[in-house]
Amino acid sequence: MAKADLHVHSRYSDRPSEWFLQKLGASQSYTEPETIYQMAKERGMDFVTITDHNCMDGAIQLAERYDDAFTGVESTTYFPEDGCKIHLLIWGLTGEQFEEIQRIRENIYTLRDYLVDQKLAHSVAHPTYSINHKLSISHLEKLVLLFDVFEAISGGQARSSNTTLYYFLKYLNDEAMQKLQQRHGIDYQRSNSWVKGFTGGSDDHAGIYVGRTYTLAGATNPKEFLTHVNSRKAFAKGRSNDFQSLAFTVYKIAHDYSKQRSQPLLNTFSLNAINSIIFGERKANLLDSLTVMGLKADPSQPYKRKIAELVEDIRKSKIQSIEENLDKLYDTVTEIADNMVGGFLANVQEQVDQGDVFALMNKLSSALPGMFLAVPFFSSLHHLNNNRKLLADLRAQLPEKPNRRILWFTDTLNDLNGVSVTLKHLGWQFFASGIDIKIVTSLSKDEVTGALPPNMINLPSVTEFQLPYYESQRMKIPSILKALKQLNDYEPDEIFISTPGPVGILGAIAAKLFNIPMIGVYHTDFTLELSHIAENEDDSDIVETVESAVNWFYSFMDEIKVPTQEYIDIMAKRGLDPAKMRVFPRQIDHDRFCYIPQEALGEHKLDLPPGINLVFAGRVSRDKNLPFLIDVLREVWQTREDVNLIVLGVGPYLDEMKRELGNDPRVVFTGKLPWDHMPFYYSQGHAFVFPSVTDTFGMVVLESQCSELPALVSDRGGPKELVDHGETGFILPALEKEPWVNAILNLISMVENQPEQYEEMRHLSRVRGMANSGWEAVLKQLSSEELKPRLEPFVD
């Protein structure tokens, strides 16, 4: 079988489509035609061509010089009805044919008819790549009718783009073609046009990947080869692109651009000589070694030392091929970016505390050159994923639809709070049910335990910091480049974000770069929490700043899942769009969270004086309105001394609460408990007391209800929507002590004097809790949001 890379660019191509190169003002390629020929032959290509954009100069040079080379062009054409731009690869054309193509290429229908009439071999280049952001399923359907040969593997496109297109075309049949013809009124070329031919090409612009993607056909000369392509007797093989490879292409073109200038680019990624060594253009010499030594010795620019170490590895032949050079370069850039980010953040707090703005700006400016190295990776990710919505619509047309793949981001997974408990358990349920959802977080090695779900992605961190007002929680700053590579390999269809911290922000960045929907899950009302935690008026500015930041973060979401209807109204008043919000059910393991008989408590049984047991669970913090609960309890004790309080959890108010209540034997503090031990302690209570006014939902209320505990909650926040007043508990005025005291005393009376009514309340509490927290409810909502096709499927 003969091989030919049917999609290659030389220095005759026009402006680049990649954003970073456009900003530099660079050309699309600086590769000489002769270099392309030699590289293609070295890599086993039997025939060679060049397909520059709307230009044949490079291809003509090779065709005139070599018998095994032939002409080619990548012609830009348009759907006249809306201006959607398409690229067609055309081969074996003469100068006269090229001139005619240039004249008529503004209209894709006229151009198609000309190519068929002239029997010119042609193929639709990278069909799922939206060149001017207008490409839709409708355009692809028209292309299916117009053309019989498609570029099935484009070395410039991601694997998902190539494979989705291939299966889309392979599922075609005669009936499908007739349906499309009726839909669009376009005649197809042959009676069996549903059988498509395929080509492959590297779409190389930098002289790196020539011949790595190619077309195969049984032929002994170029003319015969192109006849097979036109007859749909060729097929494609080779590599697809990824964001790292595209970024290295950008580096190479920028390096080539720098060499063309009389004044080279500022040494953004070191000297031109060193770039030449990295990209394998020449061997290092003595002068290069001296340059490397100078870079390593410069303490003011640590990123240069890392590049110097890379060059040393190449010079000492530790790295043999250009592909290995690029792998090493990625690791180097990642380490540079991590060091820059970590070093900068480590100095921010110190400089802010000292009020030294100039020192802070100086630190930032010294980090910028290293940061600049990472820009092509972000740009490349966005460039490769600009067609994700189209691919989703395309997959929705297939008879066998793949499962949605979701990444769920959280800054907290191993802490004692509702977010951690919810996501940890959801993770296990996703894993057990075979649902393709992974929980993304950043934990240190000592935080990773067997209790965490196996479908967790743990991102390496650059640094961490203490969260103000939340003393027990440290925020991790993930390594952005390492994380993006890991996340991109998963190829997600959607991103969920549960926290507006560094990991959550990374999730939002990833969603934008991957061009996929991001769903914000609103767990915590930081505004209310901080307003109750703050102890002086100076903190009010912090509360307002946090509220603005949180609202800004959630404003980027495509959808916001909120715990209760009340919070839709609250968030709307804060400026968020209510049309984006949906109530999202929480999930409880009903088999685990249930009443446990006293004889089965074992080591978990508490040593309490006889009496009525009230239970509180959650973060022991002022924002849970615990000072108010202490006042209520003291008032209750004046009437009933036999009331005990069980406090489950830890938090910043714990020590003060212990001091307030002294060493009263009727108050027990359990400290931090494993999540699966909680039912043992709920089962020792008679009622659950939760006076918080800041909770958006109240996961502990659900847990206690499923454990058959009636709940007393405030009339502010989400928990009140979980309780049926008088049936499963009581909804009480938030800061009015007397109603709380009376409710507790009345419940005690019910326990003692109306046991049947009390048992009914316990039973209804579990029924209500299960109805509000079923795994089935969560699963139903997730599965109901399948990717929807824009048009009626034509492949049955």
C-alpha cells in the first residue's frame, strides 16, 4: 500500500487560525517545500504533496522537481446562504484548474459541481472544525450530500473530532441519504453516495508532524493514487492532535517567526539558538554550553534555569527524538508555571500585610515571562475544543449514544461539612452504579483515605493557604497545566462545580477551555455564614467582597442547581438570573441512615444521665446560631433539668461553647466523627435541634430525619423546606427564644404522655427524609439531561 500525507502546509500558506500566533503577527507556516519533501520521504511516504491555503506555489515547486510529488491546495469555500466557511483539499490540479477554482470558490455548490465535472480528487478537510464559528449539524448534513470523500483523520484535530466524524459517516445508509436529500434538496453524486471514502493528513504547519498522519491506497504512481482516492478506495491512518502538540506547533512557528525578524522576539522562551536545539534543528556547540551556564547562574530569572536544564538533557543525548523533546518541554513548562504561581502566591500575603505594593508588582512582573510560556497551552486547548457542542449534537444522531462524562469539582471532600458528605457519598453511588462521573478535588497524601470514592481525581497542588474564618480548612491551589492535561484526557461532556474556591475556579476555567457546559451547585451561603462569624464592623467589607465574588463566580454558570426554592428567590435578589436555577435533590443512603436499636449501638453508646436527648450536628460555628441554642437550653433547664445535648462535630466555636456550658455532664461533645458512624448517634436522640439561619439546605437535617429524629429548625434558610411543621418536626422563628423553649418542652411532653403520636412523628420524619433524598431522584435528574439533538435523527 502506498502512503501520502495529503494535508501539509509550507511557508506559502496565509494567516494562522490560532489566536496566539495571530497576536504575534506570525504567518501560518515557515516550512520550506523542500524540507517537507525530505521529511515526508524519511518517514515512509511514497508520494508527496503540499496543500497551502488558496496557493499552489509550494506544491508546484515539488511537482516540477520530483516525479513522486503532485500538486495540491486547501481551498476555502462558503455556503452562500449563510457564509459558513469550509476547507476542501484538492489534488492533481493544473494551473488553469486552480485559477478557475479561485474564481468560483465563493460558492460551495458551484465548486463541488466543477470538481466532479473535472474528476479532480478532493476531500472535505477537518469537517467538524468550525472555521468561522458557523458550522452546524445542518451544514454537515449538506456536506454529506455534496461530497463522497472526507478527511477521517486530521493530524490538526483532536481524536474525539476524528472518531465522532468517522462513526457518523460509517452509520450512513441509502435511506439516510434519501431523508437528507428530502430535507435539504441537494442531489448526491452517486447512487451509493452513502459509502464514503476517507483520507488522512497531518495538517502540519511547523515541520514537526509531516508524515505522522497519512492516506493509504494501492497504487504505484501519483495518478493511480489519486484515482483511488477519488474512487473511495483509500483510507486513513496516523495520529490525531492534542493540546500539547498544538502548543508545541505554536512554539515552533513563533520560533521560526522570530528567526525571520531583524529584531528577534524578546527572549520569552530563551534564545533563538536554544530554541533551535530544542526543536532539533542543530546540535549544541561550545557557545551554546556557555549560554546555558549563564542562564543557570541567573538567580533573577529562575525559569531560564529550567530551560537550560532541558537543553543540557538534549545536548547530552538523554532525549533522542523531537517528540521526546516536546514531552520534556511540557514537563519543563509545567514546572516553571507551578514554581512561578507558587512563589508569587507565597509572597502575596506578606507583601499585602506590609502594604508594599511596589514589591508585589515587582514579584508579579518577574513571574510574567515564565507565565507567558503557558499561554499557548491554554490557547491550544480552546482552539481544539471550539467544536464540542457540534460533536455533542453529532453524537446525539448516532444509534449508539455514548454515556455523558461529567467532572464534578470541589475544594472540600474530606471535611465535616455538607458538601463533603454529599459528594463523598454521591461519588460512591456513581461508582457503584457505573455512572461516568468523577469527583475532582485536591488533597494532600495524608488526606487520601479508603473512605474516599475510587472515582476521584486528585489534582496535585502547587501551594495551599489557610481559609480566613474557617480555621480547620486549608485551600489547595492545583497545578493548572498538570490538571488540564489530566482532565482533558478524560474528555468530559459537562462540568459540575460545588465550591467557588481554587479547585472550583479551575473547573470553570476548564469548562471554558473545553467549551462545555458548566453547572454550579450552590451548597453554602457564605454571605450569611460570614455575617454571623464576623465579630467587628471592619469585617463587613469582607462580607460584601465575598458576596460579590461568589455572585460573580456563579454568574458564569450555564445552570445553577440550588437546594431549595427559597434560595432561588434569595439568589435572584442578589442579582443572579433565576432562569438559570433549578432545585437539585440531595441523596442519602437510606439503608445506612436509619434508626439503630439501643442494644445494637455497641461502642458508640454514650454515657448520658437519664432524660431527653437533643442532638445537634454540623460545623460547630457561630454561623449555626449556637449561642442562641445555648440560651434556649439554659431556659429549658429551668423547667426540665433532665435534658441532655449531644453535639456532633467540630469547628471554630467548639472551645468557646465548651467554656460557656462548663463541665455539665448533660452536654456531650463527640468531636469529629466518621460519616458512617453518624446514625449511631442520631439514634440516641429524641429530637434534632438545628437553629442555623445560614444553611442553604441542611444535609444533617435529612440524615437525622432518615434516622427517625423529628427536627426543630429555624424559619430562615433551606432546612425549613425539609420539615412539615407539626408532622415531622417544628419550624420556629429564627431568633425568638420563647417559641424554641416551648417547642422543646411540648415535644418532651409528647414523648412522655403521647408516645403513639411521638412514634408517628418519628415514622413520618423518615418517610419525609427518604422522599427528599432518594438516590433515584438525583439519578433521574442527571439522566434526564441527556444531550439533545438539534434535528430529527436521520440514522435509525
